[in-house]
Amino acid sequence: MFEARLIQGSMWKKLMEATKDLLAEAIFDVSSTGIVLQAMDSSHVSLVSMSLKSEGFEKFRCDRNISLGLNLPNLAKILKCAGNDDIITVKAAEEADTATFTFESTNQERVSDYEFKLIDLDTEHLEIPETEYACIVKMPSAEFQRICRDLSNLGDSVVIACTKDGVKFSVTGDLGTGNIKLAQSASTDKEEEAVIIDMNEGVCLTFALRYLNFFTKATPLSGQVTLSLSPEVPLVVEYKIPEMGFLRYYLAPKIEDQENMD
């Protein structure tokens, strides 16, 4: 038997909004320590990795490891039936072909439950190697979302360049070029408003803006986003979920544009 009760049920809604455009179907691996999802997007360009610790739930029970195959766009539709303040409980029996989602209003006056069909998925688990990154940028997630949205009006690819002075996002397209530079600003009172750059060496890499714009749908989950960059390895875009875990996206750099940038 698996049961997970989450007081801030809106987090499930945010997670589905942040993943459903990349992942049509995915397996949620549940164990006594929490819930883990790891899957490539349908075009095999990016990878999504999510981890929710059992301690973050008000109630969490998992008698035996269980894998739940879910269609994420359909699940997002069901979660739209939940109010933003609803408490959400997910239940599934072992060997069951459905999972039950229960939405309770905070005053308990309205309780709705939906049985959701599970799907059989056969996917291999991908090992993500531990990597030391040349440059790690922490910045406000809303700022990153705005940069990706603004620059995608000009072109398809963004060059992210890290130096000790700051981080620069550049795009070149048919309309012209655009550059947005953020200086380090650790002096701000609010940590999530700071831009903090931890750099071992300078990095200049090109990425597809289409995918970065998909990633920034996770902005409501966290006030801050972390970008980890190194030459020739995928970019990691991480949104920490307070007291719960994280949602990470991995995106390989575009190689063909690099020669033109030097």
C-alpha cells in the first residue's frame, strides 16, 4: 500500500505544469524514502529528474517499493479539479492498475476523489554521473524565465557566457541580436533576489531556447534557480522545492554553433 498526503496540494499542480509539456508519460518510483521521477523527454533532447522526500509529506506510507506509470497531461487535467488550497492525497495498492487522488478543501466541507488509470511503461533507469561544474549561477527564477522568454523573440538559441564579472545571455537571429548581462549581486537582503556566481573557469555554451522555456514553467516552485555549466556536459537547471526536494532539468549544449561564437 502506498499513501502520500500533502497539505500544500498545489505543489502537485505546479509539478505537473512544469513537466507535462516535456513528458507525456513517466514512471514515479515510490519507496519508503520518497518519490523519484527520472525520464527523457519524447524527443530525447532533455532529461527531467524529480525527487520528493517522504518527510515533506504530512503522511507518507509505502509498504513496498512501487512504480506508478502516469500520463502527465491527463494527470494535469485531473489536478485542475483541485482547489489551490486543497489537501491532496495519493493512494495506490500494490499491483493495482489505478491510483486514487483525493482533494479535500481546508475546511473539509468538500472532498472529491478521482481514480486514475495507471499505464505500463518499460523504461530503463538512467544513471546521472556526478559532475564538478566549471560555473554555478544562482539567480531569481522569475528573472531567468523572463530572460528566456524575451530572447526567444529574437532567435532559437541562447549563448550563456560566465565570467568573473557576471553572466551574459546572448541571442542572434533574423531580427538582430540581444544581450542580457547580470552582474553578481550577493549584497541584497533577500537571498532569492541575489545573483551569485561560483566559478572555477569561464564557460561559453549554446542552448536551445525552446527547451529552456519549457524548464522555466517550474518557476512557481521556487524563488531561485541554479544553473550548473561545464564544457561538453549537459546544463543542469535546478529548482529546489522547499522542505521537499528538487526538480532538475538537463540539456546538452548545441555543438554546431560553438565554432561561430569564438
